Amino acid sequence: MSYESHLVPPDRIADLLARAGLVVSARLVQEPGQAARRTVATFLAAKPE
């Protein structure tokens, strides 16, 4: 497993994952608020079998 952090809009990341042939099975987006100064998104993606 690997983890990377990017300052890219979540929709752009989702598009790049799909273009790479990966299937997004989960997407969590946290909007800015008291805990974070910018939008934070986490994706779970895998190669289709």
C-alpha cells in the first residue's frame, strides 16, 4: 500500500484515476472547516480484475 498527498481538486483526481483504468470504490471528501484549511479527499481505487 502507498500513500501520496496532492493539492489537486478531488474531481480532477477522480478523473485521472478513471483515465488510468482504475475503479474508484470509495471517495471521502471533507470540506474546509475548523479542522482543515482546504478540501481534503481520500480515494480507494484498484485495477479491475
